[in-house]
Amino acid sequence: MNRSGESVKYWMIKEKIILKNILIISDDIYLNFGRFRLKEKGGSGGHNGLKNIEIEMGTTHYARLRFGIKKNHFDKKIDSYVLENWKNEEIDDLFSKLDIGIKIIFSFVTNGLKKTMNLFN
């Protein structure tokens, strides 16, 4: 995950995919669990995978869909928190939230970024 940019760059070149057709999906420790945020540019927010994408692509101007994983509080280091196993009730809650994520991705592919942002943000 921390070197995601290498894969993104490889497939963009190999498949001749232009930047506006790329949607990066990542977790976000600062968004409440189950919330989505779609943006057209921005910083990494401390996310190592996004940092690497920015380095490899040479820009922060790419579409990203962030999925909130923040619970009420956590008393661990962030690395431990994001890598821990999900509890059964969290998995159940996750599946109920994924439907909206699928709708956002489908809209991005069919309608583009701006219209999708207007629909879902």
C-alpha cells in the first residue's frame, strides 16, 4: 500500500490511461467511519500510499475517494489502528456502507468527477 504510486504509474503508462480517468480509493483515519469524501485534488493527509502516488505521478491533482475509518476514538499508534483486524459488527456495518461507495464509483466512471462530486458530496 505504501508504494501504490508505482502501480498506478505503471498501469497508466501501460494502458495509456489519462489522469482524469483515474480514481484513487483510500481509507481516511480522519473521516468518521462509513463517510465518503470525493475530491479532485489535495494533499496526502499523512497517508503513505497517497504520498507515494503524488511522488510517482508528480502531482496532487488526481481524483480520490476517501472512505472514513475513524471510530469514536483510538488509543493506539495509527499504524496499529489501521492494520488491526475488523470486528464482526464492524464488518456488518462496513457492508451496509459499501453500497454508496459503489454508486460513487459507478457515477465517476459514467458521469465524470465534477457531476459525481455534485451528486455525492
